[in-house]
Amino acid sequence: MDIFFEIITTLAAQFQKPTLAFLMGGMLIAAMGSKLEVPEPVYKFVVLLLLLKVGLGAGISVRSADAMSFAVPAICAALLGVVIVVFGGKILAMWRGVSNADAMATAGLFGAVSASTLAAGMAMLDSEGIYYEGFIGALYPFMDVAALVTAIFLARMSAERRAAGTVQSDGTATMSTGGGGFGLGGGFDGQLAKGIIVDTIKSPAISALLLGIGIGLLARPEAVYESFYEPLFRGLLSILMLVMGMEAWARLSELKKVAHAYLIYGLTAPLLHGLLGFGMGLVAHHFTGFSAGGVVLLSIMAASSSDISGPPTMRAALPDANPSAYIGSSTGLGTPVAILSIPLFITLAELVIGF
């Protein structure tokens, strides 16, 4: 019973932190019909600065990190991206009214990483004085690229197999019905995979993050990092959380247009994915001494759903997928649920590992 009250107390304290307060405040004023808007250029500038901050910090830390200490969490992050997409897409495709393209696009976003959610997790750990490896930000591309490439590749392979299945051996066309399943079978199209990887790396979020990592790794940006990016981090994050809260509420209306499967998935997937990430973090903790804070952030990355790099990538690569389905469920439900679940992962790490 004491443990139960300790968990409740910890969760309640975390919800009073500015990060969650601004998120819920944004949802509240949007629900009240407020006309408050943050100009799109301002939003993009805030995101750019946050991504550069995360990338610079990661690059500076990777420079001095032990190779094995970084490699194991990086492999875990990539595996998480693939596993979430494969199983998430399979589960969604089983629901009536959910097409393979929609299922894979949705699973792809939930397997990819939200920069805002990761930044929120870092801010909450910093406010609690909880240590985590500085190279955490460098794990972002591993999970993000792995998830998006897997989702797009499986969706396209499934579409090609269905198209081939509509033609009988005698050359006559047949009608195909139902969403059907998808699998890992079929030949591997290396050119397709290469194209997806290149497009993903060229996306604004990944480009900014990799730029920051590269500068942090190859240059000596500590002075500008500590004097400019670090002091602005929490203020910029509060603006981003406010915008995310308002956008999440606005996106909820889009879910009315699609199957209820997305509502259920959007509410439950972040928690399940986060627990999966926690398990993978424990593996890294066992083999390399990965910190409890690092395990929390890996859980948060797994729980998050891409809100920057993923949507435009899916729109371009899977034009048949319904944006109301995959963006509505990820941004409207997945992102706020993931951010609100951060205190849960912190409490879980404290109980299982200890800070």
C-alpha cells in the first residue's frame, strides 16, 4: 500500500511541472474555443532550436562516450522502431475498415520519435536532477529512420503483392477484396529501401538533428551550447508544449472520420510501446550500465509518435494512406498520452532500478 501511495504522490507531483502544465493548458484553451495561435514560422523556429540543442548535446557526449556504451542502446533503439511497426501494423490491419496503407502509416508514426516528447522528458529529468547519458539524442535517428523505413517498405511490398494477386495465371484480372494482411515475405527491394532512407534523412527534423550531432561531434561548440541553447531550452519547450496541446485537441475531431480502432490504438499504444522500451532499456542497463535516466528516455522515445519528420514522409511515400487516421491518432492522442505517461516511466525506473 505504501508503494501505491508513493506512486500516486510522485505522479501528482510530476503533473505540476511546467512541461505538462503547458501541454494541458494548451488543450484546455483549445477546448474553450480560444483563438490563440502561434505563427507557423515561430513554431518551426522553436522546433529547429530544440532539435539543434538536442543534437549538439548528443554530439558533444558521443565524442567522449565508450563505443559499447553507445552501440548497445543504439541497437536497442533501432530494434524498437522495427518491432513497434511490424506488430503495430499487423494489429491495426486486423480491424475492420483499416487498410494496410493506413495501418502501416499509423504504426510508422508510432514507431518513430517525437522530438517534442523527447525534449519534454529531458526537461523533466533535469528538473528532478536525474542523470542520463548525454548521447541520448543521438539514439533518435536510429529509432526514427528504422521505423519509417520499415513502415513504408512493408506497405509498398504489401501493395505490390496485392496488385500481383489481382492477375490470374491466365492473364485475366480478378477483384481483390478486404484490407488483407501483410508480412515480411517477398523479395527485398534494396533500391526502394535506399530511397526511403535518403528521403527520411533529408526531412527537416532528421536533418537538423544530424547537423547538431555532427557539429557537436566534430567541432567544439560547448561555448555557444552553454551560453545560448541551454538557457533557452525550457522556455522554448514551454511554447512547444502549448502548441502541441492546442494541436492535439484540434486533431481529436479528425478521429471521428475514421474507424474506432485508431482511438483505441492511440490511447493504449504509447503505454505499451513505452513499457517495451523500458524492457529494452533494462537490457542495455544490464550489459553496459545504461543509467536509469537513460532507460526512462528510451521508454519515452518508444512511447512517442513522430510529429515532425513522420507526417510529411508518410504523405509523400504512402499517398493512399488517410492522413486523418495516422496524424489524428498520433498527434491527437498518441503525443499527449506519451507526454502524460512520462511520470509513470520515471516512477517505474525508480522502483526497478533506483536513481
